[in-house]
Amino acid sequence: MNTPSDPAGPFAALIGCVFVGTSLDGFIARENGDFDWLTAAGDALGETGYDEFFASVDAMVLGRGTFDTVSTFPEWPYAGKRVFVLSRTLLRSHSSLSQPDTSIHATLGDVLEALIVEGRRRVYVDGGRTIQSFLHAGLIREITITRAPVLLGSGIPLFGPLSGDVHLRHVGTRELGAGFTQSSYEVLSDT
Amino acid sequence: MNTPSDPAGPFAALIGCVFVGTSLDGFIARENGDFDWLTAAGDALGETGYDEFFASVDAMVLGRGTFDTVSTFPEWPYAGKRVFVLSRTLLRSHSSLSQPDTSIHATLGDVLEALIVEGRRRVYVDGGRTIQSFLHAGLIREITITRAPVLLGSGIPLFGPLSGDVHLRHVGTRELGAGFTQSSYEVLSDT
């Protein structure tokens, strides 16, 4: 199959959405995957809009790191949602996967094909490298970033290299509790 | 002299202030120093608060890269302000420096000593590595970030490695024009 470097390609119908918490210096997790600095705020954040966002998507695409992290949670946080995991290594050890409505795909192209075959349109994309892959392929259309008032100095970055500038439309910014802020953007399709 | 790793050290009187524009992915300039994506917005940004901020500081500390960039401007943008340039290489070629009220210092320690000797307290710190050096030394107290609605993918990052988490107090966030947002923070001194 074609690699989806052309946003106007066969995957143009997909609406990749990012809804993510970061430190002020742009990390979505520490090197070891922890996001204690994010969860520590707890209810003090107030209404983040996550539930409404989560209800709005047809499916999720997770990277291996995110999958491993959420798999340690006492409860599977994506109950009732179709989940695609992007991982070469998990594919070689199927037995480690026991979540409902979840499948594993080795490459971005495989995930995209599966999304199209199943008719999924609005997709919640999570995990640093996975988000970067979708962005690079021109498949992210909406980005909501909730920023914590902390600098970590190192960790897993939200953003990475791109082949050119990506212009965004600022949809809105608001203050949450505990010093958090939340900004939403639409990716402009002419970039 | 001591390296200023202890924020309660002899330089505790200094109030390092950052007032900087970044891309959404945290770059203050492209690899070559350009910040066309920032200046392109021009007057559409509206009132950024820069003039008031600039009037509030006793001195500036610039890195070599920032100094080189502003030296190409048709007009010296820091007229009337005492400027300290942090650069080992410029020190070896004094003749390249012809701005008023400007001196060059090879090390962070030298700059800090000079600031103390001259009784400067509130200092505008600019340039990626210079900001990072001051942050690392615990000498940044105020940070205002104006974010452009663009992802660059690469460039000169605002933030870098730290020896531990740096906690901030969110002072306020507002929307400017052209899709820019501006957030102000105070660095909490217990970190």
C-alpha cells in the first residue's frame, strides 16, 4: 500500500484527534512513562472536557508505550471503544493482549487500512510516537493540549520532527484548576 | 567563584525574567535563528505587554545567538538598557561589538557577578541556552510565553534538561490576535 504522506490520499476521510496533557516544556510523560505530575492534580482540574471528547470518537489508536501504561490501570480505561494498538513487538507475543475490542497492527499503514475497512472516521490518537506518525502523515486534524504548570526537563515529547511547518487555527484557550490551561487547535489543511 | 546551583546563594536577589515567543512545539527560533513565523503576525497580535515588561527590567542578558540576530536589525532594539552578552567567542573578537551599554562575559558566573556589582535586580534573560542556564541555576522567577499557532518540527528549543521538576504558579493566560496565546508563570521557590 501507499505510505500516507499525502493528506489528500485514501485516508483523507480520517479525522485524527489529539487530546493530551503535557508539562509546560512539552512532555506527555516521564522517560519511564509516568505522568504523576498530571494525575496529582486530580479533581482540582475541574471539568477537562475529556468525557465529551472521548464520547465523540469512533476509535482509538495507541502506541505500545501508552498501551503498556494503561494496561497497568486497575480498570481498562477504554471500555466500549474500539482500540487499535500500533506495535511490532506486541504482534509477536499476542498472548499479552487480553483487552476487548482491541487489535494489534505492526505499521501505521496497517492501522490506517484497518480504520478504513471498519469505517472509522474520528480517531483518538494517543502516545508520543504515534501522534508524531499521524502528524507527519497529515492525518491529525484536531489538537487539544492541557498544560500542567511544571517543567520536567526530560521525558517523552508530544511533538517531534516534521517535514515542514504545520499551521494551526486556534479554536480556544481556557484556564482549568490547579494552574492548568487548555488550548484547542485545528490543523489547517493547506499545510 | 561558586557555581550558582543553589538558588539561595549569593545571587538570590536576582529576579530573572523570561518574555519569549515560541511555536506550539516549543521553539524560540528556527535552527538558523529566524523567527519569521513570529514576526509574520505583526500588528495582528495586538498588545503583547512587551513594552511594559521591557520597561520593568534593570538589565538584559543575551546569549550569543540572540545578540547576533538582533545585531542585524536596522535599529538596536535595546536602546537605553544595560545589556550583558554571554559569549566566550565574542570575548575573543571584541571589535565585533559596538552597541552602547553592552558588555561581554565568558561565563554565567561572570555575568552574575557583574549584575550584582552593578546592583541590577530585575533581569530580562533571552536566548535558548542562556534561559536554560539561568533556569538550571534557579535564577528564573517569571516566565511569560507567547505561543504561535504553528508547529515547526525543529529549531532552538526554549527549554532543556533540568536537575529536577520545576513547579510554577500560573499567573494568567490570555488570547492575543492571530491565534496567539500568552501565559505567565512564577517559578515557585521551593523547587
